Amino acid sequence: MVLELYLDLYSQPCRSVYMFAKKNNIPFELKNVKLFEGQQYEEDFGKINPLRKVPALRDEDFTLAESIAILMYLAEKFKTPDHWYPSDLKKRARVNEYLSWQHVAVRANGSKVFWFKFMIPIITGEEVPKEKMDFVLEDLNMSLKLFEEKFLQDRPFIIGEQISLADLVAIVEMMQPVAAGLDIFEGRPKLSAWRDRVKEGIGRELFDEAHAAILKAKDISQMLDKSKLEFFKARVKKMLN
Ligand SMILES: N[C@@H](CCC(=O)N[C@@H](CS)C(=O)NCC(=O)O)C(=O)O
């Protein structure tokens, strides 16, 4: 049985898993879980990932949640080129350091900007108040500053000369606010140059393919079935409090 990946490419962590598998010629069957249709709450998906999140993986009778765990599993099982998840102790520790930090920084704040600028207005029919928006933008700016100053410094990639899982996970998160109309790369030459190197390292065609849906999300927003987004309302309420 071929390995199954449960993904929705609107999701940042799904795009990292998708691009990693494709880039490394890992054979897999793509199982599309449409988040905007609430398919993560369907009974069958609950058996794959009781956390009700994508990405998820099934390899025979083994199931796995969490993008970082999935990326590491794929790197180790398929012995992908060493630079992705280096065997060198200190380089690997640098990758782990970024992967441990990003959840509460670039990911959390980039996602919030996506929700505030894009999802919440669709779901509620109203714009998010300016003071709340300013607050999340400030947090995102701080994360990007820390990314440049602590994680990237003057290196081509996070761990040095070569691309790793850390860069892959970083770029997908940074593309989320871009998809909501906030070009975070504008006015940040160092970050833009890094983005271009990462795109090159992944392969432009693959990068564009993985990001095609999210970068068009604004165009399809009017076509979304709002009744299917009802289950997001409780979350929106929490986010705005
Ligand atoms: N920590 C998890 C986060 C997964 C996650 O939050 N996935 C989102 C999409 S980006 C999801 O499935 N959301 C569906 C929902 O919350 O209903 C990972 O890295 O895989």
C-alpha cells in the first residue's frame, strides 16, 4: 500500500509536507481533505487523525499527525539528502531550534494575519477593527525581525549554505499573510533574497504549484459556501476576544 498524505494545500503545514514529498520523489497518494467543507470533522478522517487537523499521514497501519513529525518521518524513512535534516548534531539542533520556535511565532502570527485579513471578514461579513489588526501586525513584524536577526543572520539559509526543513517550514508560513494581501517581503531585502533562494532550492515550478490555490484564495472567497464555515464561528469569537 502506498503511503497516504491527507492534505489541503490552503494549509501552510500541508504545503511543506507536499513540497517535501514531491521534491524528494517520495511516492504517495494525495488524499484531499477540504477544510472549507469541514471534511476534517468527518468520521473517516477522525480515524486517521483524531486531532482533526491536516496534514496527516498513513503508512500501512501507522498513522501520524503533526507536520513536523511527518516531515521528520519522511526524511528518515526515505533517507532524503542530508541537508534537509542534517545528521550533524549541531546543524540538526539548529533545524530543531527553528522548528520548535516557529509554532508560537511566525506560524501563530502569520496565521492570525491571514484570519484577520481574510477569513474573519468572509465568515462574519465584517472587517476586523483596526486596533485588533494593528496588534497582530505588530506581533508578526516582531517575529519577522527575530527571524532575520536570530535565525537567518547573514547566511543564505537558516543552517548555513544549504536549504533545510527549517527554511521549508518558514517559507510556507510566510506565504499565508501574502495570500491575504500583505506582502511581508516588501521593504525587507534580506528576507526577499532568502525567499528567492528557498524557491530556487525547492524548485520554482513546484513552489508555484503548491501555492497556486492559496494565492488565488481571494478570488474564490465569494464562491465559498458560507453555511459550511459555520463551524469556524466559535473560533472567530475566541480570536476576537
Ligand atoms: N501543529 C499542526 C497544526 C495543523 C493545523 O493547524 N492544521 C490546520 C490547517 S493549517 C487545520 O487542519 N485546521 C482545521 C481545523 O482546525 O478545523 C501541524 O503542524 O501539523
